[in-house]
Amino acid sequence: MAQRRPREHITITIVPHDGQRTHTIRVSRPVYDALKGLAGALVVATLLFASSFFDARDMAGKLRAHLDLQLRQYARLERAYLESETRYEGLLSQALTIQKDLASLATSTRELRQMLLNADAVPPPPLPPVRQVAAEDAQVGRGGPAGHREVIQVVTATLKYADDQLAAFDDHVRSLRSTTLEYVRRRAHTPSIWPADGYLSSTFGPRRHPVTGEPDYHYAVDVAGMTGTPVLAAADGTVVMAGRKGGYGLTIMVDHGYGLRTLYGHLSRILVRVGQRVAKGQQIGAMGSTGLSTGPHLHYEVHLNGRPVNPFHYLP
């Protein structure tokens, strides 16, 4: 009969450092091997846990840094949004101002055009064409909610369009102003007032001469009155004749430009000289009866392009 092999044992002695009594543990080899394997497993598990812990800590640091970056980017975006909001409000204010200016210009233009059309003036320039915004224009707003960028694009496009229209209206108003000034100047140089107070004693056309009794064609109107009655320039102009002229007696002739001249005859006094500029309504002489005349009156002629025309065409 074979003898059984005795089991091997491992004795573990624990010696405290504080001088207390030692402890002895006696375990069998299998148990020792099991404990050793468990200890190894614990060491490996601890190492793995430590590695995972440090990896997790690094990951948390990276996530924190990424979060800080995101917060900074958000702050920048918020500032940019506030700046764009301020810019949008500024653009909107400019758009409203330009819109008001356009409305004012359009009103002024219509009024000027109507004034010129109602008067005997040079035809005013046509109104500037209004550009129609194309439906396919990428900058034109359409239905549906629009983002902030789209709103700014539309406002910017509107401002540019309004600016272009303002430029067109500005050119038109300049042209209207030039036309109006020319009209005002022409009206000032067109005979349009009675040159003296009194009553009409003879009209333009055929008649019998009051002195000779012969058939005659009267190229003027006669305004009878008192000697010394002021005689006025019928329009702005330049004196081209001031002195005695045959049967007209003391006579003044004024050149008004535009082919128009006026003649004032039978005066008792002349108050202007040749080359002098006179204004409409300015006294240039006094009524009299010099020359071939039957009594104090003003002989008043209007010449157009060198030919006498009926003064009634120019009198109010």
C-alpha cells in the first residue's frame, strides 16, 4: 500500500513594527497559490482602474477646455449679434430717412411740374423712370421668416435702390430748377403789366390819324392821362434808345431779350439813359404830349423779332 505524500504548507509570519507580538499564519500550498493569484489579479485590476481614472481625468480636462472654447465662441457670436442688431437699426433709420426724402422730393417735383405746366413756360423735363425691382432679384424679400442676415441684405438693397432713386430725383430737380429759373427770367423779361395809369384812348389796328385825319394803322395802344403820370418799364431789360424820335416826341425803347422790345412815346420826361438796366415796374419816364400828339398820353408799342405786335397779347 502506497503512502500518501504529505501536504506542503506555507507559514506566513506577521511582525508588527510597534513591538506587539507576532502573528503566524499557516496555509497550504494550494491556498497560498490561490491567494497569490488573487493578489496579482487585484494588482492588475488596480492598475487598470488607475489607468482608466487618469484617462477619464484627461478626457474631463479636454471636455472642460472644449466647453471654455465654446463659451468664448458663444460670447463672440453674441457680441456680433448685438453689433449686427445695432447696424440693422441704423440701416432701418437710414432707410426711413431716405424714404422721407424721396417722398419730399417727389412732392416738390410734382408741384414744380404742375406750376410749369400751368404756366406759359418751357416744357419741364420728364419725371425720372422708377426702376421696377425684378422678381428674380436675389436680394428681394419673399414670404416666410427671414434670418437676420437676410433682413440686412434686403435693407441694404433697399437703401441702394433708394440712393439711386435719390440721385435720379436730384438730377431731375436740378433740371427743374434750371427750367424754373429760365422761366422766371423769361417772365421777368416779358412785357406783362400796364406801363401807365389812365384810360385806353386808342387800340392796335387800323384807324384815322387823330392829327392828320388820314387813314392810318396804329401799331400801339394809347393810354391817356395827366402830364407827369409815371411811365413804367413793362419788363426787365436794357434801354437801347432814350431821346427825341420824330413824331413820337421824347421816346424810350427797351430791349427785353427773347426778341422782345417795347417803345414808350410822347413822354414829357426821360429818367433813364441808353445802356441802363431797368426792372419790371421801374419808372423810366413821365407821360406827356411831345411829338405829333393831341394831348397827354402814352404811345405804347411791343415789338417781337423786329415787328410790332398787338400789346394786348401781353397785357393782363
